[in-house]
Amino acid sequence: MVLADELRLAGLTILECRNADEAFDLLKAGAHFDLLLTDVHMPGRCNGLDLARAVAAQHPDLPVVVTSGDLVPGGADGFHAFLPKPVPPANIVALVTRLLKRDEDSSDDCSP
């Protein structure tokens, strides 16, 4: 909740899910989002790594950020970023903001 509050203070709209199952349900319902930030350990049938893999497979251009206190760097290869815990919320806000800005910049059409 602290991280979600920090992201909101940075001007971002946040959609929080209690578990990976709820996130999957939102995806199936057609919810739109610009980035996925997930912890590996989540309650429910699937964990955050399962969620991240499914989202990355279905939306390969969508930035996916994984965080965990248990995985070592490289344990979440294939995603835009892996953040080992503990990580200060300000570092996550900076990374998310940078990834969203990069996505925004790449969608700009500057051709004449």
C-alpha cells in the first residue's frame, strides 16, 4: 500500500490486485494498463512470476517489472526489470516513471 501511495503521488493511476488470480480476471475482462509491477509471492493459484510470464507472452511490448526478496538477479530474466527486495519505494517510482516515459516516447510519431 505504501508503494501504491508513492506511485499515486508521482501522478500515476494505479490498479491494485489482491492476488494474481484477480489480475488474470482483469486481463480477461479487457482491462487496459501500461505497465505490470508484481511481487513474486502472491496468494492464490498462481504467483507473481506466473502472472508476469503470462502478461509478457500476451503483451510483449508491455513493460513488466518483477520484485522479490527470494529470487536472485537473473531469476526473473525476460522482463524489463527485476528489483531485489528490499528496494526503496523511490527507486521503484523512478524506474516505473522511466519505463512509462520510454514507452510514451517510442509511440510518438515524429515523421513529417
